[in-house]
Amino acid sequence: ARQRIIQKELLDRQLGGVGLSDEHAKIFNVVERQLSNLSTTYSNHVLDARKSWNVTVHHEAQVRGIPSRALATAVELARSAGHGNASAASGPWTFTLDGTLLGPALTYAQDRDFREQLFRASATMASFGPSDNTPIIAKILELRQQEAELLGYPNYAAVSFASKMAHSSEVHRLLDDLQAAGKPAAEAEDAELANFAKQSDNVTELKAWDRGYYIEKLKQDKYGIDEEALRVYFAYPVVIQGVFALCNRLFGVTMQPVDGKGEQARAAKWHPDVQLYDVARDGNIVGHVLIDPYSRPSEKRAGAWVQPLTTRHFEGTDLQLPVAAVITNFPPPQPKESKPSLLSLGEVDTLFHEFGHALQHVLTLQNESAVSGLNGIEWDAVEIASQFMEYWAEFDDKTFSSCAKHYSTGEALPADIYLKIKKARDFRTGSGLLSQIYLGKVDLRLHEKFDLGEDATSLEKDVAKDVLVFQPLVESRPLCSFSHIFAGGYAAGYYSYQWSKVLSADAFSAFEEPPGNLHDDASIRSIGRRLAATLLGLGGGRAP
């Protein structure tokens, strides 16, 4: 581990400008400060754009089909906006670009014009007005190229790959191979979707705002399942206990809630929704996890992530334990209707995914901060643990059934519905794969070949034409809210999701093979302990 620390420290210093001449070092430091400020500005623009846009609708026909949980939220927003008499039955309803409203509306609203209005607002978010990220993107790309040249690299992608597990050629080969495999399937899927829309509602030309709506209808038609209706079986309090049960089954760890009245809990919590847990292994507390589960559009950015708060390390002779925060944006509970937060299947996967990151941070065995927890792990290996946990939610019957209980009756999900869900796991996988390849290739194109003055949007559209079957709107500006690469750590690294997915599948397959076959708990615990001692425990202290 110490040799890794030294090697990484030397590389980090080199990439941080150590060794440059005084003149170049000054320029480099200015560029670094500018990039930091631009990244913050970009992120703030996305948050401001999402917060500032809203539309209030007054006619029931406009919201017909939208789930009641989303309408309840829209009514509360309308009341906050001054419509004191707003009701779920008669409106008005205020919609924003927050995922808890936008997703249900685009998926279920029968009013095509309303879907179009919402879709166009989402597709152009942060691309105009005071929150326009277009010039920010151009400047970030220009400065990243300048930084690379100062460090002696041909482009920023080369800087990024210097600290990655994979080589550029391997990544391009993987993405090309996946595109070649996925595109014929995606073409067949889109033909099927267009035919279904034509047969169902005589839609002769499928628009971008129609796709989510008809994809859900087609899924219901093929498999007889309604994702929205299934939410009643996936209450957040039950699903999180399913996550905890898997952690114990695999790694022998327990999650104990910390009394909210205690001093430790009060000091840690930044909002009443936040939950604090002690993580214990073999009776000893080894770390802590905070979970902030519910959407708060005015305070939290969209998406889900894990934020390391402290790392495992020694201060003198005192061992400081690691702390990780799991941040998600699940639908808030509805206390007036006695409903907990009810999750979609995708949100269940998200919770398992993010908890994989948290486990890798708090189950570390490293005492050096540089390689403790998530620190020091190659960026394209950091998704292995998270995607490994997703596989359990998707393919292990015991884990899935532990999460699938009706929120009010406790009734288990009927076996016939579970079989339909398993069959639907392969629904439109080609299209989903192409979407990820498109994002990964856009990211690489921008950071491998970007020249001063080039139009980033035009480059993105060129990649879309090559990769995607269905082309985005001409006016869509996905780069303006692509926070992963402009305000996160994924610049020239978005491919990591696909790269890690292959490796995480290998890890999961070890549990599927004889003698365990996912059913022998003793075998599962043995392999899980080995995984905890290596992938999770050693983390950045060992090359992946």
C-alpha cells in the first residue's frame, strides 16, 4: 500500500504541476483556479435552471394519466406559489423540472402537448438566459486543453488516462464493440416502438416527448406490469432494510440506527430527513453512514451520489473511523395519506448502487488516508463495488423478495408479477446500452480532439448521429446539464460505467457458480468475506 501511495503521490504531483518552470507553474495555477470556479458556476447554473422553471396548469385533461403521488406534489407546489385552493382533484398543479415530477409526467401524461412542453424545457435546461452553460463549457474545454499542454500531454483525455486503470485503446475498443452489438437490437426496439404507437393511437411520427410514454405502454402490453403500480411494493423503509440484510449476508456487517436525540446524531444531521447508522463488523463499529434519501429540489442537485465525509486514519494513536453520506432524490413520504416513500424498480437499483460506494468507503482496512475508503481507487474501477450491489437487487431472488412487500399490508409481491419483472429486465436493453455509449463517446470526443473555437454542441450531435438510432431534438443541449463531466470527476472518464460493469459482472458470477449458486448462505458468506477483504478492504491500496 505504501508503495502505491508513493507512486500515486508522484503522479498526482506531476499532474498537479510540480516540476513545471516558474512561468508555466504560474499559468497552470491560474488555469486550475479558473477551472474550479467554472465547475462551480456550471453546477450552480444547472441547479438554478432546474429551480427557476415551472409551469402551472389548470385543466384536468392536461394532467390525466399522471400518478396521484406526482399530482399531490404538484398541488403542494401550486399552493406554495399562491394557489391556496389547489386540490389534487381539480388543480391547479405546478410542475417543475425536478425528477420526481418530470419523470412521471413524461411517462404517464396522456396530453401530448403537455409532454412536449415539459420535454423541451428539460432538453434545453441551462442553455439560455442567466443560467446558460454554453460559454462555460467552451471555456472549460479550452482550459483543460491548455492544462494538458502545460503538463506535456497532447490532450486532456491523455491526462485523465494517466491515472486510470484502462488504456485509451482498450476503452475505444470496448465502446465500439458494445455499439456494434447493441445497435441492431436498438434499431429493432425502435421499430417495435413506432409500430406499437401507430397501432395503439395512430401516431404516425413518434416524437421525442412520445418515447417515454409509449415505452411504458409497450412494457405494460408485453409484460403486464406497470412500474408506477409496483411502487406500493417497494417502500423505502423496507428496501433499505433489504440493503442492510444483504450487507450482513455478504460481509457480516450490521447497520444500527443512531438515536436521533443523541449528541452525535444531532451534530451529524443537516436535515431532519437524514438518518445516521453505525456500521459494525464482528461486534466492533468500523464506520458510519448517513443517508439523505428524499428529494428537496430547492436544496439538492438531481441524481444520487456518495460523499465521503471522513476517511479511516490515525490521528496520533487514535483511529478515526470513516464516514460516508448516501444522497438520493427519492419521492418524499406522504404523511397525509399515510404513505412512506415508494420507490420505482430503478430507484431500488439506485439505492443498492450507492450503498456499494458507501460500503467500499466504510469497510476499508487501510489506515493511510491516501488509499483509505474511496481514496486512491482508479476512477474507472470505482464503480465496480456499486454495480456489483446492483446485480443482487436484480438477479438474486432472496434479496429482491426482502425488498418487495406491500407498504400497507406487508403482503409479498405475488410470484407471477415477480416472474414478469424478471422477464422485463431485458426490455430495450439495446437502446439503454447505446445511450451510455453515446455519453461515453461524447465525453472522449470533447477531451481527445477539441480545438479552440470548435462548437461542442456540433461535436455532440455528430456523435449522436453515429451512435444513436433516434436522434435528439435539434435544439436539445444535453452538454449544458452533463454535470458528470463538467462539474464532477468523470471528464474523459464517463466510460467508467461500462468498463466497471464488465468487472462487476465477473465479481457477481463468483457467487452464481457452484457450489453456492446464490442459494448456499455459507458459501456466499465465505466469498463475500473474501471480497470485503480485497476489493472493499484494500481499495486504493492495491492495483485493481
